[in-house]
Amino acid sequence: MDPPQGYYGGYDQEDTSMQQRGNRRNKGKQPPQQQQFYQPSQQQNSYTPELFDDMSAYNQQPQQTTPPSSMMQPNQPMQPAQMTFPGQELLQDPNMANMATNMAMQYGQQFMPAGKEFVEKKLDHFLSVSKLKYYFAVDTTYVLKKLGLLVFPFAHKDWSLKYDNAEPVAPRFEINAPDLYIPSMAFVTYVLVCSVILGTQNRFTPEQLGMTASSAFVWLCIELIVIVMIMYLIGISGNIKYLDILSFCGYKYVGMILTSVCGLLFEATGYYASLLWCSVAISFFIARSLRLVINPEDHSDSVSRSTSGNKRRLYILLTVSLIQPVFMYFLTKHLIHYTPPKIMKMSG
């Protein structure tokens, strides 16, 4: 049943009047904005890459930023502090570093000449190059005359040394002066002659060449050391040069070469005959040559020199002279006293 006309009319008019009053009250005011939320569309979440699309952008991971040192966790280990030393700031300064380098170079330039002079003085005290040059200042005439003097010393009359401004004359001008050229060449020749003789006896080996050279050199060193020690203990080594003793001890290799060659050519008879002659010749030569070195004839010093000192000098002179034939025989006897092994014949 329909309501009578005008039944809702009063309410409608009242609502209309209230709406009009509200519009007049809110006139000039903006309506409140509603908060909008982003909602991803279904199409973005359901995107499917195609076959030839570039997928490198999807595989890259976002870069991780390192938190500052103030935000580090307490349990994380701290890096050790860099060690410094005093003066590091000065060395890092280029000007100070250049100054220190220049000072070091100046100090080195001042130190090197002084060190070089010190080393040269010490070397000159023991073994000087100028002294070695003196012992090798020879010529062909001197070598031939000296070899004849070593083999036939009995006819020589003048054994004195000539001096020039308190220095001995070079060997090429003085036949009585000691040298090291003949002893060194005689040593090498002796080793080669021994090798030839061993080869004729079917005993040569490369080891024999080294053994012959080393044994001769070792015995020469032992001889020189013993003589120098005896002179030092007796007290007569002040005016004696060690290179002179080495020179006189090396002259025996000339007689050893002659003895070995005679033994090769004339066997035992030639060996012993030449050994006897060379032993007497070298002993006589060394006695007459060393007499002016060990026991010089100085009349001004003859009064102060005691008789016991002269006897000691005479004993050392005879010892050096007579020990040379012993070494000559000892170093050459193995070349003669050899019996080849007998070959047993097989009876057929």
C-alpha cells in the first residue's frame, strides 16, 4: 500500500536544508585528499622474457656499500697501525732525502781513497807488485848465463851484488841477483818432463800430471816455511827477503830436469851421475849466494856481532844448502826405480 502523498516530503525538505547549510559552512575549504597506495599491476609481475632479450641487467647484484669505520661492529678485527721510526718524515721529504744522499756520497768519496791506501800499504808489506816485477825483470842473455852458472858454478869468481841508490840492480843487469823467472819456468818444465817419462813407461794418466805438480808445490811450500821459521827462531830474519829464499829454493828444479833427462837417456847410471853433479853444483851455488844475504861481510858490524851469532848463521846456511839434494832425489826417484810387470805366457 502506497504511503500517502507528502508522507516523505518533510524529511526530504529537512535533508535538503541541512545539505545547503553544510555547503555554506564548508564554502572556501579544500576537501581532504585521500592517501593513494601503489599497487603493482598484474602485468609487471607476470612479465616473461623473450628468447633474445638482454638478461645481463637481471643478473647484476646491487653493489654493497661499506659502512663507515664508526659503524663497524665491535667484534670485527681492527687493522694494525702502520709502524713509524724516528726520522721517517725527514726521509719522506724530497729535499732532505737529496741532502742525505749527497752527504753519503761525499763521505764515501773521502773514505774510499783512505781505505785503498790502507789496503795497498798492507799488501806492499807482505807482497808488493813492484817487488814481483823486480824478480821477473830478465832477458835472454841473463837466462842463458844464469843456467850456465847453476850447472857450472865453480869457475865463477865474483859473487857480490851491485846496488844503485841503495837498491839492488835488476837481474838482467846483474847475474848474481835472484829471480823468480827461472824457478817458475823450471817448475813447469819439470812437471812436463815427468809426464813424458811416465808416458814412456806406460804409466801416464791425467791424474799423474796433477799429482806430480801438487806434490812438488807442497814440498816447496813446506821447505820455505821451515827455513823461514828456523831463521825467525834463530833471530837472523831481519835482513832476509822471503822472495830471495823462494828464488834460491826454486833453482833446484833445473838440476832435477837435467837428472830426469839423463835417467831417461842413460837409465840408472846416467841418473845417479847427473844427480851427484847437480847436487854438488846447486849446494855450492846456494852456499856462495846466500852467504852475502845471511852472513854479509860488514866490517862495521863485526865488532858488535857475537861468535854464537856467526855460528847460527853458518848452520842455517849449511842446512839450506845441503837440504836441496835431498829434495832432488826424493822428487825424481819414482821416475827411475820402476819395474814393469811381467807378462805370464800361456802354455798352449
